[in-house]
Amino acid sequence: EAIVSRFEEDADSFSFPPRAKIAWLELSEATLADTLDVTEDDARDWYDTNRATFVTPESRDASHILFAVDDPEDAEAVAQARENALAARVRLDGGESFGDLAGELSDDPGSAASGGSLGTISTGLMVPEFESALGELSAVGDVSEPVTTEFGVHLIRLDALVAEDGPSFE
């Protein structure tokens, strides 16, 4: 009772005014811009260096018909594979389906059953000769001339072309 009585008689002495300690940092584009000296060359260098973080590169879906060669140094075997590829190209030009020919003729067991489809080809995934020939195809459905690689001779078809996507430097 004495405690309650004492508290009630002198309640003001037991309360304290609200206090707070505040620290803040104010960021402003205008203030920051005034402290930075960025030239257009600096900005372009940064863009070029970091481009992969915000630009999706072009991708290409492809199919192929492979005429395998066991020894790429065997000129006769390469010549025979090339003849077979040219004969297949004539059949394609005559209207036969690429997928059907791949199933019938391709020596690639991984893609022959799916009409020669290799799916999306990212840069650096295939041997340079293959990538170069695929890169030269400009329209979906285009088929390359016979392309010789260490695996044999290929006919390559461009199945899909997805353009690069993302903001340009400008």
C-alpha cells in the first residue's frame, strides 16, 4: 500500500519524456551526380564489361544430319561422307522432310530419333566449324551446305532464331 500511495502522490517523477537517438543518411541522385565524373567512354566500357548481366544473347535452335567419319584424316572416308551429304541435300531440295531424312540417314544416335534436333545451341557448345556454319544461316528452315568437322560431315538446319534481348548502350 505504501508503494502504491507513494507512486500515486509523485507519479510525475517516475515518467520520463520520450527520447530517441536518430542518425540518417540522405541519398540524392542530384547530389551523387555532382560528385561523379563519368565520361561516355567510361560508361560504354562499363556497359561492355557488364553486358552479360542484363542482355540475353542470341540463341539458335538447330537440327543436323551427321554422316560420321571414324578418322577425320581419312580423305576417302570424308569424301564419301560428303557425297552422302550432297545426295541428302538433293533429296531435301526435292521436298523430303529434314526430320525424316535425319531419322533415316543420320549417324548421330542422340538426335536421329528426334528428327536431328539438337535443341538450343549456345556459343561455345559445338565445334567451331559447326557453329560458324550455323551462324551463317539467316532464316528459320535454311539448311547449310555440307560442313566437315572432326566428327564427320553435317547438314545443319536452323530451327529457331531468338534475337538478342536487353537494353542497348544508347
